[in-house]
Amino acid sequence: MPEIINTEITYLTGVGPKRAELLGKEIGVKTISDLLYYFPYKYIDRTQFHNIADLSSDMPYIQISGVIERFFTEGGGRSKRLAASFRDDTGTIKLVWFKGINWITNSYTVNKKYIVFGKPGIFNGMLNIIHPEIEDPGKKEKKITSGIQAQYNTTEKLKSSYITSRTINKLLSNIYTQFDFRVKETLPGWMIHKYNLMQLHDALFTIHFPNNNRDVEKARYRLKFEELFYIQLNLLRFKVRRANQYKGFIFSTVGDKFNNFYYKNLPFELTDAQKKVMREIRKDIGSGKQMNRLLQGDVGSGKTLVALMSMLIANDNGYQACLMAPTEILAIQHYNTIESFVAGLDLEVRLLRGSTKKSERSEISEMLGDGRLNILIGTHALIEDTVQFSRLGLVIIDEQHRFGVAQRARLWEKSSKPPHILVMTATPIPRTLAMTLYGDLDVSVIDELPPGRKPVKTLHYTDSARLRLFRFMKKEIEAGQQIYIVYPLIKESEKMDYKNLEEGVEAITRDFPAPRYVISIVHGQMKSREKDYSMRLFKEGKAHILIATTVIEVGVDIQNASVMIIESAERFGLSQLHQLRGRVGRGASQSYCILMSSDKLSGEASKRLEIMISSSDGFEIAEADLRIRGPGDIEGTQQSGIGFNLKIADLGRDGQILEYVRRIAGDIIEKDPDLKNDDNTILKNEIVRQAKTGFDWSSIS
């Protein structure tokens, strides 16, 4: 019954007001339903017992049976700890507790048989188990048990209040012993039968109390299927509804502006991938429906050129176009690139940013109003109320994950009816993530680089090789090349032992002294005027080295820069490292990306750097990033206001299930777009229920 699972957790045996408050704050568990959907992160086989004589410190969690011979204390003051000698027929092991000493001695009795569970370790040459779980096999508790025991994530605050994984397991057991209920099914019977799925009630019980690993997999599959299915069903509903609801401007003409550019100014032959994308865009904007397309393309693949040609078609049909970028550096880069592309053509292109002077703003405003301005490029300044277009027909947003939903919506509102939308990203998005984050958009991919580009050589140096690095830098500078050095931090941090820009400037200035070497500095805390000056020095070739933070991650295109040095490279995710590497390799010279790190690296950090050295394929790297870090940490997705948190599915590992359920959802929406059929009543009700719980589908793209 739904009212039981929506009961506040306070009413569950074993949870009082204080525990309820802690569970809500720490892990978001406020109702019985929340607890049922708080899934285990792993399972431990509690059917096997070991002999103490067979234990070693490199074993995982183990289970032993025996008696406590005696309790005793060790150490003093803050180091005081309780210990116990625990024996079976084959030997003895020490049990150790650093807290809860009085509770332990009052709860357990010497020379009584217990089952002990924990991770064996070694201290002073003697085996021990720190903070073991202890069970009395003779005590018949009214609880549900299973040989495959679920393990739950907890926090330090929960642990300090004695709410452990075992406590959560006990509370889940209490749900089933205290209440007589059945969880209401959320998928239609025909789907459960057709796709051979477990009933929801059975899946929730089994995920917490499985009999064997096969049952775990069946329960997991049912829950993952449902979670991913409803995401796709909602996305596809929005896509169909929007296509039917919003009629787009019809751009039927390819006229003088496009043709003059294509035949007179096109800087190089389009790649096959660019031609394919242009065909897809032309089909959209000529269809009479609003275009909503995501354009993915690796760094340097030619997205800006595609964006420009799309804007020229809008201009040929009497409409204005705008391109919004997340940073001033990127907006300026786009403006300069497009200005050079259209030089000599009858086109008005302007740049608008926060620092644009009042007189220039007035001129832009006047030209927008009377229709003389064809293309406006800018930052967030484009969404200001004072910016009014006369006929806005096409909106292009670059690195769109860096803009919030409300910001993007304000740009659409500047048109008489929804303009065509093209969103671009140079951050390659894994297929499974794109199907979820942008599942209601049509996706185009430029997966081909312009001809003649030399692949960037990627090397990994540790701090001990710094003198070798400096020699290499001087050699490149003597050959007429320029160098980027990127730091993760501006200032030294007490919490993180990473290289910082301020120290880096001191060291580089010492080894590359003026006036022989000129060094530019760019970071996010500088004023726009200072940043522009430093960038201009480097861009004009007057500075040999640009020291920066990740403010230069996107949008800096300097042909003469052949070396990218990334300090504390272990600090960055794969996608970010790949973005930074893309700043070099723009010219004809051989380019290098040098990943600097400390001598000691974690296994995950080593793996990331190895992937960077072995691959230059942005999509391959993005897939690896998704597998290693998960979707929540992939560049941009945490900050972008995405309205869902996956509870059990994993986009890095469940791509096949995702594609499968998308096809199922697509078939349902194609036959019954409004879910009016009786067979789909449960689906419609569940979508309404999820909407009421605050699941923000509209924010996804």
C-alpha cells in the first residue's frame, strides 16, 4: 500500500526523532520508501566460516566462530583502546575497539560463543580485527537474514552515532517484520510479462535480502530497467510533444550570403563529417518544425564553421542569428574566427560582452532593432533585457552545459516564436550519457579532423624530471614555438597538495628570466582588461609562455603554440585533460602535451594518465572517463542543474540496458504519444507521481 511506504521513517522500529533527522540529513532517507530505495553497494557472503589458523592480513572480510577469552585495555589517553582475545579450535586473534568501550564490555560475555565478522589486519606482528561485527548465534532476533549480506554506504556522522551498514540492514528488516504491505507496481503487467521482469515488490525485497547472486542480478536488472526506462519515456514524450507543439521558421532559401561565403571565402574543403552535419541541419531548418540539435565535435573538428554556415542560411532567409559562449575568451575567439571567415562579404557581425562600452552597446542595440545586424556573438550579456532582436531565427549555444536552464530560456524568449536551436560541445559526450542528458535532442557528431593535422604527442613526466622539461621548453622556444603551462590552483592550498600558479610563476620566471623570455599570466581572478592584454601578448607571439588556470580550457586557438604542460595532471579528469590538450596541434609543427605529476600516484590517477598517453580519440576518452568517475563527476554535469540522480543504474556500465529501454519507450510513444491507452495507464500515473516528487524532467536539456 502506498501510504505505508510513504510513512515517515520516525515511525519505524529502531528510528526515533534524532536518528530520523540524521538519516534525512546524511543520506536523504526520510520515508520508508527512501529506505527501500537506498540500495546496497556490494554484498558479502556470510555462509562461509574460516579457521583462525588460516587467516592472513591480505584477506577480505571474513567470518569466524569462537569464544571471547578475556577483555583488556591497551594504551592510554586518546590512544586508549579495548581489546579482546578471541579463540576457536585452531588459534587466537585479537579484536580491537577504539570507541564504544563501555557498550562492548556490557554487551558481550567472556567464554560465550559468538560469530565475528570483519577485515583481518596485522599490528606488531599479531593478527587483529578492528571494530568487528559480533553476533550471538543463540539469540533469536525477530529479523530477516540472508546468507548474501548487503553492505550499505554510511557517513562519518552516521557511524559516530552507531548507524552502520549493519544498522541499515536491521532497519530494512524491521520494515518487513513491522508492516504488512506490498509495494505498488509501477510497470504495466504486459511489460513485466513481455520483458521477463521481477515484480517491483519482490525486486525491492530481494535487492536487500537475496538468497544468492543470481537473485541479486534479477532484482538489479528490474530496478535498473525501470529507472532508465522512465527517463527515456519522459525525454521522448517531450521530444514528440515539442515537435508537434512548436512550429519553426522555415529556412527554404540558400542565398547570396551562404553562396558567396562557400565559393569565395571557405578556408578549406569541408570534411565528410561536416557535410553530413550540414545536411542534417538543413533538413531540420527547412522542415517547418523547430530544430533542437546537439552538435558534438572534438577539439578542432570545425564546429564553428558549421555554426557560421547555419547562421548564414538564417540570414539568407531574412533572420538574425546569435551565438552565446560561456566565457569572454571563448566569445572573442568565436568573433575573431568568424570575422576572418566572412572578411569582404556583405555581413554585419558584432561582439557583445559584459565589458562592452555603453556607446558600442547602443550601436549594437540600434542595429539589432532595425535588422542591419546579421550575427551577434557574445557571453551571458546576450540575455540582458536591453538586448532585443528584430527577427531572431537561430540560436547557437557553445559549451551549453555551462549555462543554466533559465539562462538558455531567456534567449529563446527574444524571438516571436521559438527559434531554431543548435547547441554545441567540444566535450565529447559518451553515447549513453548523451542519450540521457540530451535524449530529447537530435544528435549530430563531427568525428573527423581537418586533413593535414599532426596528432599531438602526449608524454608523462614526474616532478623529478623538471630540469629535463625546462631544457625541452627552451629548445621549443628557440625553434620559434610558444608554450602553455596550466595549473589547477591559483594559490597554495592547505587541503590539496597540488602545484599552484603563484609558485609556478616564481619558478618559471627564475628559470626563464626577462628580457630574454616574456611570460604572460591569465587566471579567473584577473580583470577582463588584464586578461585581454595578457592573451593578446601571447596571441601576437610577443610572449613565449602563457601561465594559466583552466580558464584557457576552451576557446584559445593559437597556431604557434606547440606545447601544453599540465601541472598536477592527476588533479584533472580525462575530459578536461583532453580539452586542454586540444589547445595545441593547431599549426603545422609537431605539438606536445606534457602531463606533469607527483612521483606517487593513486591507481585511478595512473590509469587516467595512461589513457591520455595511449588515445587521442575524444569519444574513447569520454567513455573511459564515464567508466572511471561516473556521470555525476563528468565535466559539466554536476553544475548544469540536471534534475535526476540515478539510484541504481550506472551509465558507464549499463549502456546496453539504456539503449534497450529507449527502443521500448520509443515504440510506446510512437503508438500512444499521450499514454491514453488503458494498457499504459500505470505509465501515465507513474509519470505524474514522479513529477509531484520534484523530478525536474524539463531541466535535462
